[in-house]
Amino acid sequence: IDHVSIRGDLTKLRLFHYGGRIFPNPYMAVAELTPGKRLDISALPTGKRVNINLYRANKEYALQ
């Protein structure tokens, strides 16, 4: 995983935690997600749609 995209109607993005590190919000950078690492995302949606996409380096979806 090379890129994480979160789009949708959120009241608040509470936590973006990866590999033992908690990142400040808003956070925009490349964090390489590797096997064996954990990704935690905590957010409060407004009742509409929220998409969390994980992408490979070639911009393809990582999980299909």
C-alpha cells in the first residue's frame, strides 16, 4: 500500500494510526504500508457515504 484516500461526509477524523505512530490531522504524506503492519482509522461519519481506499504505487486499488 502506497497511498490511503479517505473521502466522504465526516464530522471528524479522530485517528490515523500506522505502525506504532499516530499522525496529526489533517495528514498528507506517503506512508508505505507493508505486510505485518497495522492501520487504524477512527472517524465519525455524518450518516452519508464514506470511502476509504488503499492504493498501490501504480495507483491501482490494493484490495480487490
